[in-house]
Amino acid sequence: MTQTAPSRTSGNRLVELGVPALLLLATIGIAYAAWSTGAAGALEAGAFVTGIVCVWLVVRQSIWNFPLGLLNVAAYAWIFYEYRLYADSGLQVVYFALNLIGWYLWLFGGEDRAALKVRTTSKRELALIAVFIAASTAFLWWLLGKLGGAAKFWDALTTSISLSAQWLQSHKKLECWHLWILADVIYVPLYISRGLNLTALLYGVFLCMAVIGLLAWRKAVKA
């Protein structure tokens, strides 16, 4: 028994280090291929890489997701603005602020200013979030109509869902992953329809990682 324990530990360490390394290499490879063939611009290719790594760090509950997330949302604010997805562009600005809030909360938001732990959301808070999503979608739909935005309803809906998901994520609430999954299911065809194929692929990966994040955080809550 004493001889097998070190090998198991080494094997686990290899998996922990190997999976992120393979993920990073695959992500860089896809981004480079998209950029070199003209399927995506340099900024979108860079945002693709930082986006996937950032979500992986969130799944792992790593505090380093926040500085990387700030770079990612700044890039996408410009990308979405260029493609007239104005609600998504404005959403990145709010994401920037929520990332700063989340960075602080994850470090000091627990009891006695300790690190924040994964928690579940109360029924009252979930009800308030549902009301916010409905009201925000209606308002943004009207506003985007005035601004001449593309895909007005879906842009408004995904923006409202994503805002709520980011708020819950900043407070380390398990249910953030349910909302991310819902948003990603809508985002993929939306971005394909706008010609943002690399971004659509990114959100397809986000969808898979959101499922992994849900399972990982659910274990953390039980633990």
C-alpha cells in the first residue's frame, strides 16, 4: 500500500497538469488556424484563447480567472461593437465591473473576510433574478430597436441571462452554471448567424465547460 500511494499521487498530478496544457495547446492551435485562414481576426483569435482558459480557471475555482477575464471582456467589447451586437458589447463593460467585484469577493467575501466558498442560491434570490431577466429583456429589446441592433430579442435575452449568471458567479453561487448553460445554447446559433464562427465555436466549448463546472461546483457544495 505504501508503494502505490506515491504513484497514484504522481498520476493525479500528471492529469491535473496535462489536461490544462493540452487544452491550451488545442485552443492556441484552433485560434491560429482561424487567424491564418482569415476566418477570424487577430483580436477574435486572442479572445478565443483567453476565454477558454478563463472559464477553465473558473471551473477550478482559481482566482487567476479574474485578471484574464478582464482582458477577455475588453477584447469582446470591441468585437461585438464592430458587429452591431450592441447589447453584448455593453454587457462586456458590466462584466468588467462584475469581474472586479468578484475578484474581491472570492478573496474576502467569506466569514471573517476569508475566501468565499461555493454556495447555493435561495429561492427568493432566484425569483428576483427571474424577474430581472424578464424586465431587462423587454427593456433591451426596445432599446436595441431604437439603436438599430441586430438580432434584437436574442441579443437582449442572452445579455439579461448572462448578467444574472455573472452576478451569481461573482458571489460563487452554484446556479450560475445553469444560467451559463442556457445562455450558451442560444449564443452558438446567434453568433453563427452573424458570421462570428470562431466565437460560436468558443461558446460551444463554453457550453461543455459549463456542464463540467456545474458538476465540479456541485461536488464542492456537498463537500
